[in-house]
Amino acid sequence: MLFQQIILQLVDRFNEERTISASFHMLKGKRSGQTIQDVRNYGMTQYFSLFPNLSKQLYDQTIHEMIELEWLKVNDLSIPHVTKMGHQKLDNIPTLQLNGWLYRGNERIFFSRLSLVTQTLSHIHSNDFSFIPFQKDEKIQLWVRNFLQAHPYKSREFIQMYYAELRKVFQAQKLEEVHRLILSHRFSGFEVSGLTWKQLSHTLKIEQMDLQVLFQECLHILLDEISMNPSCILLNKITEGVITTCALTESAKKTAEFYQNGHSFDQIMTIRQLKSSTIEDHFVEMAMSGHLKAVQQFFPHKDIGVLSQQMKNQQTKKLKTLKTIYPMYSYFQLRLLLALGGD
């Protein structure tokens, strides 16, 4: 139910201006210019990249079920609409403490590190130095090995310090009992194996996709809590590289560097050997994140503030509609104005 409610909310916010695939791209965290701009224009920072591994098959199956339940209608142009029954389900959606735009799927890396550190220390505490790691990812294993070797990880003091930090953040007021249950059941340790999502779903009587929504929420709360607690020295190290410090995608960062070094749009396109549409995507990203200081260059003799407000007053984010209203501007210019005026 919770997973379906999130999709309903995404569809509702898109206001019949995007196809049914737009919600899928948002949940997957697609790095396209359109999806990234939609994050800001439609206020979807919560849900961006919430499910990086979401399969199209599962998404389509969920959409089909919601249509069968008459919560959703999709027309011949693949434009979805939330029905009256759908809005009733939407009214009951809980307030979720998510920030997909900030973490972008990296919270899973954090948990992989955290769970392996916990498992390792649990075995060391019990004098068992030979065990099969629950986390199979070699990059995670190498990171944890390096992390532990940089500390006196076999000492009782270190282990006590680690668990003290863990207990501290687990007591965060924003965490609910269901969060703690999910986390504790996903951990492995000495003579304890973490449950699979299927096993956990059976144990807690919660649908697997809803469990994963709650799991993501729990990780975001933990990461927020850790970042606000500098005294959690070890846990802060485990969050290394997880929190996004720059809103730009990697490719847009490179374009921004050239731009900040004085290169023009055309020069950047030549240097990077990319299509103009790709560089346009980067400039729109830069405008959204405040990295594009000289927007005026694209609107000679125009008042940017006035244009941006006029665009906002149209109460639509659909470029095709805006182009009919403002035929004198290119799609690129319209996208820049949306980026500057988005909520």
C-alpha cells in the first residue's frame, strides 16, 4: 500500500504533464536532464532515487494493479490520472522522512558498511575470527577492512565505543519501533543471520516493497542523526562519501568547471565533444543548483526576475504548453526559466 501511495503522489504532482514512465524514472533516480529538472519543478526531492534497482516489470505490474483497483487511469498517450478512489488512498499517506535527492541510493552503501562492521565486531567480541561475511560486495569488504585496520578494532574499548555510538543514534526520536525492528532483523552477527526481505515480510506482516520504503526512511533518519552528532566519530567515518555535497551529476560537474574557468557554451561543447542538447542539460542543472551565475547572457535585454515570475504564474511545467505561450523563446531558454523559478 505504501509503495502504491508513493506512486499515486508522484502521478498527482506531475499534474497530467508527464507520462506514466516519469514516476518510474524518478524512483530509479535517472540522471537525465528531464528527470533532474522534474525533481525541483514538481517538488520531488523526497523520492528521487528511492529505488535505484526497481525493475520495470515490477513497476508496470504495480501500475496495472492500481488501474485494476481503479486508483489510477492511463490514457492512450500514457498520461496517468489519479481517480477519486486514488485520492482517497492518497489522503492517508503518512509523512515520510525521506531525502532521496541528498542520498541518491548511497544510503545502501552506508548500510552495507555498517552491517559488515557490526558483523565483524560481533564475531571479534566473541573471539570468533573466522566467519562468512554477510556482505559479498568486494568494494564494501575492502572499505571495511581498511576502516577497521585504521583503528584498534580488536580492543574491547573500541568495540564498546562503536556500540555506544550505535545505541545513541538508534535512540533517535524520529525512529519508530518498526524502523528498529527492520534494522535489527537485517543485521547479522555472531550466531545470528540477517533475515531476507521475504522472511522479514512474513515476520512483520508488511509487504516487501513497503518494508523497503520504511528501510530507506530509517537509513535517511540515521544518516541525518549521525551528521548532526560530531561526537559519533566512528559512524561519521562510515558515512564517508554517502551524502551528496554537490547537486550536479558527474558530467555536469565537468561542464561547470569549464564554465567557471571562463569557457563559453560553444567552447565547452567543442572541448567536451558533446551534443548541444547535453550541454544544455548541464546548464539547466547548473541553474537549478545555483552554479550558473550569468543566466542573463541567454536573455539579452530582458529582466530575468520578471520572466521567471511570469513563467511561474502560468502554473504549468509542460514545455510544449509553455512554448505556445512564449514562442519567442527556445526550449532551452524556457527550461532555464523553469530551473530558476521552480519551487
